Amino acid sequence: MRWTREDGRALDPWVRTHRRLGARTLAAAPESQTMTGTIAEWERWTGMVFPETGGYVIPEGLSLLRIDHSADQGTYVEPNIWMQHI
């Protein structure tokens, strides 16, 4: 929410759009959406390979994908923000 470009405007293009339209930021939602799948599913969805347990940067991701090989599971928790147009 605080990352900005050199011109002082928000780094995120959607946040820039909403602010340009008069919106203000109300609150962060750090765990807005949680998506889980097997490691094979995440590899298919992302086109990546996850050889070991840990965090991975995925295409278009806003946070890390957490891979757990012992559970054969990947978990992605996406943050979001609430904005109000006034």
C-alpha cells in the first residue's frame, strides 16, 4: 500500500487507477484469499517446478507461494486492500 513510483504515485496500477478516480485506502486485508493445491497442480498452473519445500515467487503473484513437500501441498495467500470511492 505504501510502495510508490519515482513520481510519488502508487506502484500498483489498480491502486493508481482507483486513487485517480478519487478513492482512498481504508484498510489492508493481508489474507484476503487463500488458494491451495497439490504440488503437481501448482506446477501445472504456474509452468514452474518446485523441487523443495520453501517459498517461491510466482508469475503475477502478490506474495510467495509456500510449498510443503511433506504434505504435497502448495498454499498461496493473497493480500488485498479495501478502498472507498467518495
